[in-house]
Amino acid sequence: MPESGAPAVGFTVRYTKDHCLATAWRYWQKRLGVRYALELAIGTGLLLLATQGPYRWLEIALMVAVGAFAVLGAAIFFIHWLRALQGLAALDPPESHWTLTEDLVAQKSSLGESAIAWQALREVWRFDDLWLLVWGRDLYSTIPLAQLPPAARRLIERRVRESGGRLR
């Protein structure tokens, strides 16, 4: 898939269930993380304050809001985890081959192949154990860091910066 003549960096990623769990956790952590915990604590604090007075309606409203917020946060984690597990189950073998050039990011697996220009990559979320290549809202690719060669890391970081994406 890479254009001829362009220097390419290729590598193969083998995915496991542990990667699925780590991906869901890291996505949740970056998307909600500290803000979620803070908002949940504030909501719980307001709920406790409401129980100290004669405002039964406020107490019930806050209980419903805090409960719904807690369930929503948990649902986001579980949805992404299950989606990752479904993707893993569909891969046979559970691996994909990546090819990075100056022009595009290409990926090939048993499900097919794709090639996307660097400009389409909005962000790269870098963690100690994996990187998430964020293409859009709730649309990302996972690369475990142990399987990402140093040359590929440097190329990703440079091309994302050059094409206006964010490194986080």
C-alpha cells in the first residue's frame, strides 16, 4: 500500500485480550479520568448537603443525576472493552501489519486493509504500555508500545506534528 519510492517503516502487532482491557482502560482514563472522578465527587458532595435539609426533591434529583452519571461513565468503559474484544475475536490470526510512510498510515489484517493520510490522524495518546491513534470521536487504533519499533514511534510523532495533529 505505501507509495513506491517512499521510505517505509513496517511492523506487525499481535493483539491479546489483555490489550483489549488496557485499551478500554486507557481510553476511559484519557476521555473521562480525573474530570469524571471530580464531577462524581462534587455530585456526591451536593447530594450529601441536600440530605441535611428539608429539600427532599433536591435530594432525589441529585441522587438520580449522580447515579446516571456513574452508570454512564462505567458504560463507556465496558462498551469500549466489549468492542475491542469483538474486534479481537474477528481477527484470525489476531494480528495486523502496519506500514508507515511519509504520506500515509496503512494497516492490513485478516479483515482487510486500509491506508489513511496522516492529516486524518487527529491525535496520538501516548501511554507507558500502548499508544492510541485517534482518528475521530470514539474511533481509534491501538498499538502496544512493546510492539512499536523506535523508528515507527519517531515517524508517528514527527508526521502527526507536521500534519497538525496533537500528541498527548
